[in-house]
Amino acid sequence: MSEAPRKATITDVARAAGVSLSTVSRVMNGNATVDPALVERVRATAAELGYAANPLARSLVLGRTQTIAVVVPDLGNPTFQAILRGISHAAAVDGYHVLIADSGERVEEERVLAEETRRRTDGVILAAPRMDEAQLGPLLETLAPVVVVNRGRQDAAPVVAADYRHALRELAEHLHALGHRRIVFLAGVARSASNAARLAALEDARAAHDDLEIIEIPAGVDVDSGAEAAEAVLATGATGVLAFNDLVAMGLLTALTERGIRVPDDISITGFDDIPFARHTSPPLTTSAVPAVEVGAQAWRALHSLLTGDEATPFASLVPQLVLRASTAPAP
Amino acid sequence: MSEAPRKATITDVARAAGVSLSTVSRVMNGNATVDPALVERVRATAAELGYAANPLARSLVLGRTQTIAVVVPDLGNPTFQAILRGISHAAAVDGYHVLIADSGERVEEERVLAEETRRRTDGVILAAPRMDEAQLGPLLETLAPVVVVNRGRQDAAPVVAADYRHALRELAEHLHALGHRRIVFLAGVARSASNAARLAALEDARAAHDDLEIIEIPAGVDVDSGAEAAEAVLATGATGVLAFNDLVAMGLLTALTERGIRVPDDISITGFDDIPFARHTSPPLTTSAVPAVEVGAQAWRALHSLLTGDEATPFASLVPQLVLRASTAPAP
DNA sequence: CTGTTAGCGCTTTCAT
DNA sequence: ATGAAAGCGCTAACAG
């Protein structure tokens, strides 16, 4: 645990090589034309001294940090983990670093975190911000360049989103086609845009089928929420359940099975996200595969465009894929 | 997507308030004694201009960034996600930001990533580095302050680790006590320290019971690895399986069940980590609960100590907790 | 082709 | 108590 020796500065290298700072700078940046002999000499001494330019100093003078910030509502949420992963990998390829900030689902923290991290970075990606539109719009202006993930189209920033509405509608249609007429929807975080999109899907489904009854029950986003909703679900007498996501579906599935209810014979359950475990529940979960990693990668691409002065697609919608497995069957 | 207005600088505030830079700086840092009237005036104009000190400039002059780096082998690995979460939350409480770097399990990337991110931060946490001891030791010296997670004790840095050896030994003892005499171990990433710790646990168990046979089979760290190992496991005729982690156990469980093998009647399976789903498999998984979030939190605390000049505990070992569920039973 | 100089925005002696 | 000035380490005109 000894102290590391002070890092060599450009001045050290210049002195050691017997040249000026500018020359060292030019050599290190492959800039302009420098005498080959000098280039060689500077390179050598730089290597010898283990010199590398101080990124902070460079950032200050260049006005860019080669770093972006990602603000997520909850690092424990698999969806955000996947999005973060997509961003991180894609950004790394372009030589960018990623600063993370977790708002812990505290909506009042989002603005502060975004603004603060923005100041140390070249841009920010807001993953599924929970704040309302009235707050988001103005914030985006001050944050530019900024990209928003999983929200509706914005004036002030490109948006990359998974089409939850379409996907849940598809799941609802699937149940309806199987003969289910009374189904329940286990809702997630009330204020989240992805929950709103799902509610819209429910409306679509209701409008399309007047023999279809959909009952909304507040639940949550994790396994326990699903388990806790079991009694409420049974009380409705519904034959099908659209769970907010796979975790909720799994919790419900387990709780129902423990009560001796058979899935899908007595009741059908759908998940959402297609997390890796979804295929390993018993029965395996019918769900919708959300390309979260790809969403992250596209968010990076949009931000990168902004950073390089290119135009970014204002709204990119990625369509989740319906995955039919064994947790759904014809209504009893 | 308009451009954000240039941020106000300390010079702007000084001019607007009719004072010198130093005074503004003093006020903003609550430094020294400044005339209350001036403090008020500076505060007001700063607020009016929406001024906040440029973190980059501060970092350059102060020599600290209020940021740390975390290098993980794979952001997709739930264990590292949890560790990262623990670090992130704990660091946020102390007002630190977190830069993440994912080496993608490419061992040769680790050193570069660590060194590069270190230069933009005040310290780094190496989560389960895959490089060997010969590489790690010297690297730590150049990285200081640095904390290592899930490796053996180091000379040059504090280490925070979960005691995988003890935990797997406990699981093995559990199977032995149930009468299992031939069991298989589904190994993870060969070069990882956590795998090595598990192998040591196996040795401990073998040494303690000469009627115990443990067969090692290379698998992996994810669900598919477990599923793919099913045939190999059956071929051994073992009555118990120690899976590398819960994911592997789940994959195996599913694959075995599909083949009509009953768990735990025909064969017992143990997982590792106690991920949230472990209790929701059927049967629920006997496993060992690794306090990964807490490991992360402690790693931050160690680094924070280093950062503030305090002594850090050289080696902190967190003991996973045995969780008995229904995937293990007496040997047939 | 190379060196000198002026900042990037801020903190911190050092004077006054 | 306040301001002037130096400097963190680097890049980019600007001269020569």
C-alpha cells in the first residue's frame, strides 16, 4: 500500500528530451509535422518516463472529457442493467468512458444527478426518467447533448425506446385468441412511462374487443410483488394474467403453484422482458423479449451522433418479440 | 435539441458581483472570513447566473476528482452487478461518482482499463480481476489507492472478499451429511479466483471425508452452461451436484427435469449466490447467500479510508450464509 | 519545423 | 477582509 510515484508531466518529458512543451504535445497527438528524429527522441523519453497526458488537463483545455453519464432509476433492475451494458460496450468501442448515477427511484434526485454528472461529462443518457413531462422538457435543454431512453418522443432530445405498447398489446391479443375474456394486468411503478405505455396497450385491446375485460391491479416490479398479488388475482376470477414483467410473473407463478393452482391449466400467465430465467420457470414463461442491450447501444449511437455534430434520429422504436412458451394455454 | 447556453464561469460571477475571483471562490467554498454583505451579494449573483464551479477545473487544481473507477470482468454477471450496486450506493452517500469499466472477461484488457480509468479518478476498485498474481501485485502499486474484491490477500492493497471456500465447504458438508458419497462439482471460469476458492473447498471436503468422491466437470457461469452439463452429470452416476452458482444450478435443474429426473429425489442440487430467483425454482434451490452488495459497500469503505488517509482493513472476509431449501434431500 | 505565449476555470499563497 | 498573481497540466495560436 505504498504511494505511487508522481506521474511524469509533459514538462518532465520536454526537459528530459531537451525540447519544448509544444513539441512533446505535437508528438503525443501525432500532430503537425515534427522532425522524425525529434519524434523518435520524444517517444523514447516519454516511454522511458511512462508518460501519458493527464486526461483532466486535456479535458479542461479541449472542453471534452471523453466521458458520458448514464442516469438510471435503479441499478438493481435487470432492464437498466441491460441498457447500461449496451451503452457501456458501445461507448467503449468509441473510446468513451461511462459514469453511472443511480437515482434509487427517487424522482426528485433525477434532475440533480443529471445536472451534476453532466458537468463532468460530454453528454448524458437518461434511462427511463421518472419525472413528468413538464419537468423533463426544460431539463433536456440544459442537459444537451442528451439522449432519453424509454420515454415518448421529445422536442429537445433524441429518444430510444422499446415499444412496450405494441408488445403488451400483442400479449393481450394472444390471451384473447386463446379464449380468455377476463384478464388482469399486474401494474408496475405507477409513474413510469413504461407502465403508462402498457396501460395504453390495455386500452387498445379493450377498444378492439368489447368482450374483453381487463382488471388492473397495482403490484410492482419484482418477484415479491408478484407473489403478494396472488390472492388479489384469484379474487378476480380471471383466467389470464398479464404481469408487468417476468419477475412479477415468476413471483405470481410460484405463489399460485404453492396454492395448488395449475398454470396454465387453471390460469395463464405472461411475463415481459424475457430475462434469461424466463425459459427456466415451470412452466416456461410466455413473454415478450425486450432488446434492452440493443436499446442501450442505440442510445449511445444517438448520443455519439450528437457529440460528433451529426444528426441523430429523433425517435427510435425497438419492437420486442413475442415469445410463446408454456405458461399460456386456452382458457379453461 | 438546441444548444445549451455556455455555463457561467467564476469570472462572470466576479464581474457581475463587482468582486475578485478569489472572493467568489472563498464564498463558494465557505472558506475563510468574508464580509457577510459580500457573501450575500456573491451568493445572489451566483444563484442568478446559475453558477456552479466547473468540476474539471477544480479537479485539476485540487488534484482530486471525487470520482472512483470500478473495473469488472462482466457487467452481465449478477454478482458484479450487485457489487457495483453496493459500491455505487455507498460512494454516492459520500459524494463520490463512479466510473465503470467492463473488461468483458478479456484478461489482457484489465490492466489497461484500470490504468486508464485510474488517471481520471481518485482511486479504483478491481472487482474479481482475472489476471494472475504475478501481474496483479505490481499493478496494484501503480494504481494506488486501490481496493481489490474477491481475491486473496494482497501486499499492495486492501482486499474485500466473500469466503467462497468456507461457503462451498459448507454446502459439501450438507450433501455429505445427507448421505451423498459421490458428488459432482460444476466448475465456473477456470482462471477466476472464486473458482479456485471453490476447488480449495473441495479439497478440504475430500480431506475431511475419505468416503467422499467429488468429480469436477467444467461448465461455466450461466444457465446454459448448467443445462449443457446435464448429460455429463448423469454419466457420473452422482447423487449430488454442487453447481458453480445458482444460474448453473437452474440450468441443470431444468435440463434434468425435462429428462424425467426428479430433484431432489433422484439427485440433489445446490446453487451458489442466492439470487432472487433461487427461491422460485421448483424445487426451490438450496444455496449459499453471498452478500455481494455488502461486499461492494465494504470495498467502497476501504477505498474511502485510503482516500482520506486512514488505515484500511487489509483483508475483510464476508461469510456467505447457507440457505437450505428443497433441492437437496437424502441420497436415494 | 520549433519555441514562446496565452489561456481552459479554478484555488491558493502572498501581499495589502 | 480583499485582491493580485501564480500555477494545476495541457493545447493551440502565433511567431520565428
